[in-house]
Amino acid sequence: MSDESKKLDEAVDQALLNYENSHPKSLEIHQQACNYMPGGNTRTVIWHEPFPLRIVEAQNAEIVDAEGNRYVDFLGEYTAGLFGHSHPSIQAATREALDGGTNFGAHNHYEARFSQLLCERFPAIERLRFTNSGTEATMMALSVSRYFTGREKVLVFRGGYHGGVFYFGQKNSPINAPFPWIVAPFNNFEATRAIMQSEGDSIACVLVEPMQGSSGCITADPEFLKALRQSCDDIGALLIFDEVMTSRTGAGGAAAYFGVTPDLMTLGKYLGGGHSFGSFGGRADIMGLFDPSRNDALVHAGTFQNNVMSMRNGIEVLEAIYTSEMAEAHYQLGEQWRRGLNRMLLDLESEFQVIGMGSLLCLHPVRGAIRSLEDLKSADDRLRLLLFMGLLNEGYYIARRGFMSLSLVLQESHFRGFENALEKVVRQIESIS
Ligand SMILES: Cc1ncc(COP(=O)(O)O)c(C=O)c1O
């Protein structure tokens, strides 16, 4: 092992020890939780070593841990927290839904309006249905595609994440839903086309994220998405965009931004105003299969699909808060901020760079272009950990893997503060490695 590598190992050990010593209450709660949940955890992505922070309170753009430490939240609940933690309009909408009573066991007046707003916002969606999560939305979009086309196989991309049982990282998750998957290389159209041509009419659909969020905000080349559209048409397969994360991109989501119209798309995260939410929708002829007044209707049940909390908040989100104009402005703000961060990192001659799209960003300890998971193979994960721990020490919260999603309640002072903190932490890391 080189001297540099040894020093990095020591720095990681020290950072973990400091964290452990300064979070005794989080540790205590974690140990209790371990008696009842494996690893004290019920949501893999939020876990981090040596044990995760326990958050006890959140207001505006800040979260507070069990020790009473305050952190400015740059994670934004993996994109579901677009409105911060206590947005007055969201709170008022939630109260209104509560006051009207819950669990009707019937259609409610909110879902009609919310679905209209979604169809108007996302041009690819002529008709839609609600689910409880993005994972369920994926499940339904794939299932209806297979039924509609009468075909079996589903083409996805290496690095794609579409929900808890739809994970295609360096390897496929062994507990993926048992669809007959074909996994193609992301952003490599030549290889994808060869697969599509050889598999031909066995492929029901192609499922793609316009930006691979979980793999680190790796944006699809516009030409790649356009070529997928053409190839799907050539072989009669459906094109599905997973926009669970990217629908916040500009006024009409990533499909509109890239100018590519998928047959179906999935939504999730922030659109329920921070409440559980998912949706799938698209072409009226495909979605029409779910019309219950038809003799041959497909069944799609789900107790909480039209729950009044998510439906009422969704209306608030699209009508009053994240309007098309606001979505466009927020996209531009993210683009500008990312460019500024990269200029700073370049000046510091840092290993790190920030990639992403609009308000979705990820810090990576890698130089050079990142167009697929392959390009991240050389990243030293110890640097990611040191960055995460260093930013926590400075009072800034991001994902352990470097992911950030900007909320609407972050202020100028938060951005400047983050930049200073990042500069300080990056300098510390560079002095070790
Ligand atoms: C692109 C993408 N698709 C689907 C999902 C699954 O959504 P949910 O966590 O609501 O099931 C996620 C969640 O992170 C996601 O990022």
C-alpha cells in the first residue's frame, strides 16, 4: 500500500472515530433500533457508516440531529423535499386535507384536479394513474407495457435505478422483480441498437432515466434518447422515461427538455408535496386499458393511491409553488451554481467535480467526462466519505454518495456558506491525498 493510501485510511478511521464520539445520542437510538430492524434501518439509501445521524426535527432548510446539531439540508430528501421542511403553503394544504377528513373509500374531488394539472404540465402524459411510490409506478408501467405489446422482455441500462426491486448498478440486485431483463450500456447507442436489433420483437419496452440519479446524476446524451425513440419505433417497443427524479427539470420535465416524447413516463417524489406519491401515465390508448367501465379493463387497485394528503398537496405544488416559471428558474439556478462550484474545484486543483442537471447534482472524486457508471470505477470511495463527514462537521448535509438536490427554501447565505465549507473540506482532503 502506498503512503498516500495509508494516510487516507488513517484519515477515514479518524473521521469515523470523531463522528462516533460526537454523536452519542444518535448511537444510542441506533443501537435500540438494531434490536428491531436489521442494522437499525428500514431504508437502505439513508444508512451510512459508522451509524447514521438520527434527525429529531426539521424546519425550513435545516435539520437537527439528536445531539442538537443543526445542518443546512442540501440533500432535499433525495428530491422529494423540494419545499424544505415546513413550507407554509404545504402545511396549510395538509391541514385543509386533514380538516376535510381522511380515508373516504371513494373518489375525492382533489384527484380530478391534480391529474389535470399533471397532464397539462407534462406533454407526454395524456392519461395517468396514481400509485404510492415511484417503485409501484415502475411496476405498473412495465406490466402494462408487456400486456399492451404482448411481449416479454424489458430493456434497461447499467446504472439505472427505478425502485427498490429495479436496481441495475454495477450488478443487478439479486432481489430485483423477476422480469426478463436485458441490460444495455447507458449512453452507448451503438451497443444498445445492436441488442435491440437482435432481440427485435421480444422487447416490450425500454425503460430509461433521462439522468441516472442514483448512479450519480449521469445525464443522458440528447442524441442517445432520440435514437432510443427511433429504435423503439423501429421494433415496435414502448419507450418509458423514469422521471421520478427528473420531472422537476424546467417547465415540462426532462422529456420536454430533451424534446423526446416517451410512450409512458413515471413520476414520484416532490409532486406529492412531501407525502407518499407516485404516478405512471402517457398515451391514452395504453392507459385506457385501465378504464374500469370497459369489459376488458385491467385492474390496478391500491388503498392509498388517491389519499387526500398527497392529492391536495399535489395541487398546491403545481398550482401555487412549483409553477412552470418557478421550475424553469430553479433549473437555471442549479445550472449556474454547478458551473460556479466546478470553477472553484478546478481552481483548487481538486479531484472532485460536480455533475448533474439543474437542481440535481452529485460530487464525484473523479476527473474527466462521466457518461456512464464505467467512468466512476476509478473513484476512491474514501474521498466521498471524507467529504461527507467534513461537510457534516461544517454543518451541511448531503448524501453519503455525494448527491444533492436543491430545495426552494435555500437562501443565498446557505449557498455561500456551502461553498466556503466545500472549499475548506476539499483543501483538507487534498492535503491528505
Ligand atoms: C429514478 C427513480 N425511479 C424510481 C424511484 C423509486 O421511487 P420510490 O422511492 O418512491 O419508490 C426512485 C427513488 O429514488 C428514483 O430515483
